[in-house]
Amino acid sequence: MTLRGALTTIFLALALLGLPSCAPYSADPQDEEKETYYMAGKKHLQNMDHEGAREMFEKAVEANPRSSAAHFQLGVLNENHFSNYVSAIYHYEKHLKLRPQSDMTEIVRQRIKTCQLELAKAVTLGVASREVTRELDRLNQENANLKKQVETYRLQLAAKPLVITNYVQVPQVPAPDLGAIAENPRREPPPVNTRPSTSLQRAGSPTTTQRPSNRTHIVGRGETFSSIARKYNVSPAALQAANPGVDSRKMKVGATLRIPSR
């Protein structure tokens, strides 16, 4: 081997020695547990000071990022005491990469699955909560709109005057026959209604007794009881009562009908 070849071999060997190793970390876990911050974290755990323990184990990882023991402790703390499942999964996976064949491998894998399930629940509940919130907002808005509509209708009804439409027509009282009274002064004149004349009266109110009417009507072609009653502003029933012998369905042209008083 020439001098140049020997030097090349030496440089290659030195380069290989300087390359970082891709193999799993193989330091003794007991040495990791003797580290100052790790031991302080364990002491905080004994005193149930979980926040202090997490702080110490994080410092242990900062001092030695390849401390599989510190990563495991951080995974347990974040999962069981802080419900930070993302951080727990991160530290559990770090532990598996550093110690893939440790006695805790299967346990850590199960813990990772548990954390993943908890994350899935949180996401599902979050989506459901947003849907419920949106539906409640919609219902509240709809309820507010209905209240506005009811208030508007109430104001409109309050401003609208009360209109009474339950009226029936009251017949007019005919004027007394002054000529007949002049011819026979001793004859008692018919009673005259001194109340104000009106064309409308509430349904069910008593009406003034009227004298029989002497008006008549000659039935023309195409006329019916209803059309004749409308012409004289009387009801078909009153017209029928004034003409009991006439069949309203078989009226003859030229027949004479008695027209009742209105």
C-alpha cells in the first residue's frame, strides 16, 4: 500500500467514526435515571407535585434529548394529569425510538393508542358542540323574529278601531195617512215611533210592529222570488210569508204578489 492509499484509509476511518449513529440509543437506562433533573422530577412525583415533576423532566430532556426514561415520564404526566394527549404521544414515540426493545414497549404502544382515541373523542365532541351551538343560535334568532311579528300584530290590532258588523235591517215606519185623519177626525191615528229612524239595529233587538203593506207586484218574465225580494229590499222568507199560497218554484208570469213592509 502506498503512502497515499494509507492516508486515504485513515481519513475514511476518521470520517466514519465522526458520523452520527442511526442505531437506537443503547446507554444504560439506570444511568439516565441518575441524572440530576430526572431525580428531582421523581422526587416531585413522590410529593404529588405533578407540575414540578413535569418541569424537571423537561429540563432532563433539554440536558439529554436521548433520555428515554425522561420522555416516558413526560408521556405519563401529559396523559394522566394534564390531558395533553398530543404531547403524551410525542414523548411516548420518542421513548419507542430510543428504546424499541425495552420492557415497556408494548405498554407504551397501548398508551399511544389510548391517547389517539381520546384525541378522536375530543375532535368529535368539538364538531358536535359547534353544530349544537349553530342550531341554538338559529332557534334563538327565529324565536326573536316571531316575537317581533307578534308585537307588530298586537300594535296593529290596538290601532285598528273595533267594527261591529252583526246588524240586521230594521223596517221603516210608514208616515200616518193625514188625509184619512182629516176625513174622520175621531179616528185614532196609528202609533208613530218617536225613536230616531235608523236602518241598522243589532241582531236580536226588538223591532216595532208594522201595519200590513198594500204594495203588490206583477210577476214578469224571468223574475224569481229572490230577484223580487231584492227589488223591494225584503227577504225571500218575508216575501214567502206574505204570499203563503204561492209556490216560489212555479210562479206564473202575470201573477200578483203581496209585498211585505220593510
